[in-house]
Amino acid sequence: MVNNTCLLERFIKHFKCIKTNQCISYRLVNDGTCHCSEYWNGLCDDEFTDVHYARNHILFQIICDGFNELIPVIIDGRNETDETECEQWQCNNTYTRCDGFWNCLNGADEINCDSLGLLDCPLHHHICVSTETKRLTCLPIEKADDGQIDCLGGTDEPRLCRENHYLAADNNFYCKNDTRRTCLNYGHLCNRYDECEYGDDEQVCDTNRNFTIHGSVCFDNNAEMRSDVEKFLCERFIDTKNQRIVHFSLGIDRNSSINATKSNRKRILPHSFSRQTNKRCHRGFDLRVWLDKDQNLTTTTCLCPPSFYGDMCQYQNQRVSLTMQYRAFSDAWRTPFVLVVMVIDDSDERTIHSHEQFTYLPMRDCQIKFHSYLFYSTRPKNNSINYSVHIDIYEKLSLAYRGSWFLPLKFPFLSVHRLAVQLDIPHSVDSIKSCSDLQCVHGYCAMYSNNQNGSSFCQCNQGWSGQYCTIPHTCTCSSDSLCVGISANNRSLCVCSINRFGPRCLLDNTLCELDQNTKCLHGGQCIPVDEHILSERKFTCICSKGFSGDRCEIPDSKIIVSFHKDILLSQAMLVHFIRVIDNALPERATTFKTIPVHQNSIIIYWSRPFHLVFIELFNKSYYLAVIQRAFSPSTTIIRKIKSSNRCEHITELFNKTIIKLHFLRRIKYYHVPCQRHSPKLSCFYDDIHLCLCNDHGLHRVANCFEFNHHLKSDCLGRSGCENEAQCFQDSLTCAQTSICICPTCFYGVRCQFSTSGFGLSLDSILGYHILPHHSILHQPYAVQISAVLTVIMVIAGLINGVLTLITFRSKKLREAGCGLYLIGSSITTILTMTLFGIKFWTLVSSQMSLTINRSFVYVQCLLIDFLLRICLSMDQWLNSCVAAERAITALKKVKFDKKQSKNVAKYVIVALLVLTISTAIHDPVHRRLFNDEDNDEKRIWCIVSYPFSFQLFNSVTYLFHFFIPFFINLISALIILKANARQRAIVRPHYTYQQLLREQFQQHNRLIIAPFILIILAFPRVILSLVSGCMKSAQDSWLFLIGYFISFIPPTFIFLVFILPSKLYKEEFRKAVKHYWKMI
């Protein structure tokens, strides 16, 4: 012991005993013997048995079962156990019926449960050994537990020997008329010694045996030698101490239940050999080789394992022993990967000394550990250079590069370098981290996925290798494969496509193409088995949605759920599937379903076995939807959920007195609601359990299992969800599918879309309304109406911008700064409406899954929203500049200098352009494409993800670019009115100031109202963000869609707002039209 830590001895871990502070080998832990000192209550640190768990954990299944399992708990000054206050509990229930124990003291739970078949008794009778005849007889249940001993050993009076404490006891044979009131254990029966005063334990023994038994007849080695009476008594001895964990059950027959079994698929070492050794070949096989068959000439040689070499396998190979386990995020569980493991050095050639390839499918191999021996190209290895393990990962179907890992070999002096690692597969191709610190000539610089220090390397193009991709080589791989390097023996290292194999990928793998017995059905993807898998099956099927099974031959179960009109529905619901497993905890899986507006039925598909289905609406409102004792695959279940299916909380069923009781006392009243509210109550729940109300015999009883109501699921830390969404998977181990539960203001398959704050994108508002593989005529109304509005607005905006440009072709109108501002506004109008049209139709085309270039989608993702933002902001600023210049003109009057104004306008426009770009430049940096293949709909999304600091900055800039131009317009309007009113007051002193202001407003209302109209039209976007907070789901999109389109109306009104109301501008427009008309 050093610093209270167990030292390693011979690489074997040690276990620390808490009580004695000693260390024992892990080999001794949980071996059935206590090696740490026992506690006073019989517990032991190194024995993790069911008994110990049952003594400290309150299990519904063992409450009031006739045996004390729990360590007593002091409650209100009294010792409470699992067997106190059991008046409301039925001792004959699902968990005690025919379990081999007399849980009821009269054995009512074991009536007609004779598993030995020794005697055919009438109903309501027990088998026992008569105290008088010493033969098997039938005893009426009325005589059991009546205080009179009718059976030998007191088997009809179990309370005589049953201990009233939780410690183990196995004395169950009662010695009748014994003054010591002795109870014996099974080791004393028929052992040729009288332990009872009157020899009760030897009276029924078979004395006619012609051989001698050793020890008690109840010992296992004497099982075949017992008489019928002895068989019965030995069997009844198990009714001594029922210390075990009983798991939740529906009373399923063993033949129809689902057992917790493990796959028979095993992993082997890539080059595993038998450990059999012989004297000549050390750890190898001694082979006889025929040299000449005619002359019968032979010789012997040794076939060595990879770890040894030499004529007698006497030398150990220097090598890297690598054990790997991989983890994938939930969005890649159904994606097969190729892992290329290489030993490389740090020379300029970056020589690949040895390599190994694995096929990894997360849904199949999530718990598998891959083992590999990697060798050096020279023997012995060169100690002057550094070696490391480099691992590349590619997608098997597309051969797309996913990332690389770097594992340094830090101890070069070791002849066998052992590594055990757990590596995380990066999210997607978009997550590859690039760098610029290396001069990669024929390749690009990439960062290792597992290195926090920013280590990088050159990922070379095909046909190039070396530290900086400067060494050419001829690739000999097939044309449809990848050439990822060249080995030390000058051979190409190839990564084969799905239906190819071999060192150069020249061989066709027809397993998934020709053999109908190995073909995946219903559109499933066939993956040939990896050579490192030892399995009878030679392929794995990745099934399409709706099917499962080894060949995707099993359609998913279909559950059609409808709700009674009295049930208040939420926007979405959680569906909890509970699978009951023999001798194991129930397995829970959860999925998420959106409840369509104005639709009362929902279809749920599920591929896994299940026995219970609970529907959870928000605010913890549970409804029991399905209960089936035996799972039937590929069935259609139709359920109408009524109010009677709701699971009530215990606060609705019990009074405050019972609610306030300690849990150990309160749980013993859980049968009462089922009996009191029968048959209306189907289920209820507390903070720990979900409980069913079932019929058992003539009684209605509760049946509870533990259920975490506040489970925050993250798919075991491998969530592919974004924005802190919960991730639910369809199975606890090697799940195939997952679903994201989005927090408020986020939605999308991965919760990738945010509708909070400012700058709602068209993708997040309209994207999920667009149906893939449907023409525009068959799209929802939201898409069709948006398409019509887009066409109208784009045409109107372009006409508006062109007419404004035609008007300001006149040099006269460009003498002052106002003309330049309006020219700039017309240009931004044309750009805005053009970009808006491109944005809309690119979104529609990409979501309709039309043929569209991914690079084009990526470019528009980075630029379109960024440029739209700049154009809209510039348009607002330019309009405010027009208002500001008019205010300055009103103040200076004849002193206004047009030339100076024009020069200032040029600088202002450039400054505004720099300002809007600099405050929006962060947007394209945080944009990326997202591949969404959920529900077999292959979508490409353009999403933006800001860190918190940028979210705040983004919101502030939106407010800045809206409210500052707004206040400039407001202040400019007030200045114009007051300046003109003062001038009029000098000429017309008999008018009041208020009358003059009113008169000026009527005369110049076009200068005031027009800019305000433009501001008001842009206002809905800000109001929606401020008032509504966010769009909580795609169903809320109408209001946001209207606000989004309204924000693009101002650019289409420039001509109407600024040109037509002005006599000067209108006259110049007419002249321009006449000029162009003459040219035509």
C-alpha cells in the first residue's frame, strides 16, 4: 500500500478492502468466499452478491414475501423491515406464485405447484410426509400453519423454523417433541446420525440400500440415490432463506419470455494460433514437409506464430501489441467504417512498416475490442528513429476520409510495446480539422482527431507519400479503391470498396450479389463480414427503416395510437418501450414523436422487442398504451388512449398521511389503489416507480418497476444531437437508431436549427415543410405560397431597382449626396432581390433532393445569407442617410453645399459598407453544411452555430443596424418640420407654432411617412424575435414566415417611396423613359 493505493504486482490489479484497508487480488473478488473481513451483518467488501444488494435496496418484488431481506431501518423509533406492516399485501402474487418457497405461511402460493410429480393430490392440498405413516400424503391447506404438526419435519408449520431476521439461515427441519426445539439443516437428514432426540431426521431414510452414501442424502452427489420421500424432504429444504433479487415480470411463461442472451459472435486476434507447444518448436507447430513422395523423403520445420521467428521459433519478434475499442456518435451508428492501422516512423519517407485493416460497424461492434500485432520492417528495429501508430478512418460505402489518430510509442527500449486505447470517431467529414503549419506539396495539412496539442500531418493525395507528400509512387490499387500509402516493401496500401477485396482490391466479393440466401431484403445494405470476426454469418445487413432481422426480413411492429377528444395534447410526446427480460432488469428505450396539428392519430414503428408501451405527454402525464405478456414481432397494434389509461400520481390516490410516510412504509399500501379504483385505474407512479394494476387470481394487485422519470439521456455520451438536446437510443447496447429531444427554441432532426434571438433564416423557417422527391405542385401550401411570393417580390424588386437606376442616370440628380445614396439603394435592391431568389430556389431544390452540386450549396450557404444581411442593413442605412441629408438641407437652406455633400456621401457609403461587413463577417465563419439522412430523407442543411459570445454580439449588431437608422429617420423628420416651421413663423407671425407644424407636416408628409413605412415594414422581424422569443417547432412557422417575407418588402418600394412623390425625380424619370423609348 502506497498512499492508500493498491500497488500493481506482476501487472495484476488489486482490490482494496474498505474495512481492513488491505489489498487482495481481483481474482478473489466475488468468488463466493469472503477474503475481506465480514461486517457484523454478514456483508463482505469483496462479495457483490444479490444477497448484499437485496439487503440494502428496497425492491418492490420482495416486499412482504415472508422473508426478511432488508437490513432494519429505524423509522419513528421503530425497526422497520420489508416484512413489517404487510396487512395490505397479498402474499400470493406474481412474484411468489410457484417460486418454490412458502411465502405464505400456509403455502397458498405453492398450491398445485409440485414440480417433482411425486404424488397426485386434489386441489388445495399440499404434499407432505405423514408423521404417522412416514409416507407421502396429501394435506388440506386448512391444516397448514394451524399450529399442529401434521408433517414430518414440521414442513406444514414453517414459522417453527423460519428466522425473523435478515441474516442467512438454513435450518428448516423441525424435530418434533424435542425438548430443545431443534431445527436442522439439510446436511443432517439421513446422514446415519440421530440429530433429533427421537430420531426424526433418520426415520424416513431408505435402509435397504446395498451401498453406502457419504454424508447427507440431500447432498448433490447423492441425488440419484434418493427415495421419493427423501426427494421431497430435500426439495423442501430450499424453503429456508429466500435471499435473492427478483426482477420485474408480467407473469410470462419461460418458453415465451425473452432471455438475456449474448451474441455468439466472437473476436479473434488477426493472427491467432493455438497455445499448444512442443519441445522443439517454441510456441509453434512442428510440421513434416514432403520433399520427394516417390523416395519418401521428408523434413521437419516449425510454423511459428507472428510473435516468434527462427528455425525453432526461439526468437521473439519486436512488435506493437495493440488493443483498440472505437466509439461512434449516434449519427454514425449505421455507418460502416474502414480502419487502417499502421506503424510509421518519423523519417522523411514516413515509412509504413506494417499495417492492418478492420471493418467497424458501430451497431454491431460497439462493445468489441480489436486486437492486432504490428511489426517493424527490419529485424531488429532501428533504435535511432522514432516509431508511432497512425490510424486512418474511412467510410466503407463512400470511401470518404473521416479523420486520423496518432499514438506515439513512448518507450522504444521495449521489445513488445503494448497499447490499449479507446478512440472516438469524428462526427462527419465537415469536422476534419485543417491546419497550415506544414508545407504539404501534394496534399493538405490535417490535425489528428485525438491530439489536444494540435499535432498535424500531411494527408497526401493518391500517388504521393512522404513526410511532406513529395515522394511519387505508382498506385497499383483498383480504380474504384483508395490508395492511401506505400509500405516498406514498396507495395501500395489499398482501401477497397464495399464489393472488392484483396491486397490490391482486384478481387470481386460477390457474397452480397449472387447468393439469394445472403441477400439483404427490403432495401437493406449488405456488408461482407470482416475477416477478424469469427462467426457463422458471413455478412451483416444494415436494414432500411421499417425492417430488422439478420436479413431485414422482419417488418417493424406498428402501433397506431389515437387519443380521446377529452385528452389535452401537447406538441410532442415521448414513447417509452419496456422490454421484460428473465432474471434481469427491464430494458427501457424511448423515442420521440411530434403530434401533427389537427391530427388525432399517430403511427409509431418499433423494431425491438417490447412488452409495455407508455406514452408521456409533457408535464409528466403518462398513459399506458400497450401491455402484452409475450412479444409478437411484426404486428399492428391499434390503441385508442382514453382518460382511464392515464397513470395517476400517488398524490392523487393517497391522503397526505400516507404520502408523508417513509418510502419503506408507504410502498406497502400500493395494492390499495388498484383494489379501490378497480377496474378504472390501469397504472400509477411515484418518484421512483411506474406501477401497473393487474388481476392476480381473485385480487387486483399492483406490479411496479423502477423508472427514472428525470433521465437525461445522452446516448451514453455519444450523442450526435446539437444545442444540448437529449439523445434517446433504441437499445442500451449497440443501438441502431437514436432520436433527439430538442430544448425550447430548437428543432430539426439533430436540433440543429435555432429560432431564438435574431436573424431567422429561411432554412429554419421553411426547410421542414419542403417534401423531398415531390414537385412544387405537390408541396404544402406554405411552400407553394412562399414560391409565388418570392417570384412576385423578386420581379417587383428588380423592376423597382432598374427604374430607380434609370431615373438617376441624369447628372442633375447626382449633384448632391442624396442622389448617390438613392443610386446605392437601388443597387442594393437589385442585389437583395437577386440573392433572395437564389436563396429560396436553392433551398427548395436541395430539400426536394433535385440534382444539385454540393459545392454550389456550400458556397451559397457561406455567402447568400451573409450578403443578404449586408444588403438589407445597407438599404436601411442608405435610406436614413437620405433623410439625414434632407434635414441638413432644411437647416442650411441656401448655404447647403451640394459638392461637399456629394464628396461626403462617397466616404459615407464606403464607411457604411465597411461597417456592415465587419459586423457580419463572423456569420460565414460559423456556417457549415449538415447531412441529414433521418427517415431515409437525404437532406443537406445550411446551419449556423455561434458560441455564446458571438450570439450576444450577433443580437447587438442586429439591434444596432435596425434602431440607429430608425432614430436617424425619426430625428431627421423632426428637424425638417421644426426648421420649416420656424422659417414660416418669420413670414407669418400671426400663426401659432402648432399650426405651422401641422401645415408643414401636411406639405412634407411624403418626406416623413415614406421612410417610416420602410422602417415599419422591417419591424416585424425584430418584434417576432422579441415578443415570441422563438419558434418552438416547425408547426409555428407561419407567423415567422410572414415576418421574414415582410422584411424584404422595403427594397421593392424604393421607387414608389422616393421617386414618384418627388416632382423633380418624377420629371427626370419621364425624360429617361423617353430617351430609352427613342433608342428602342
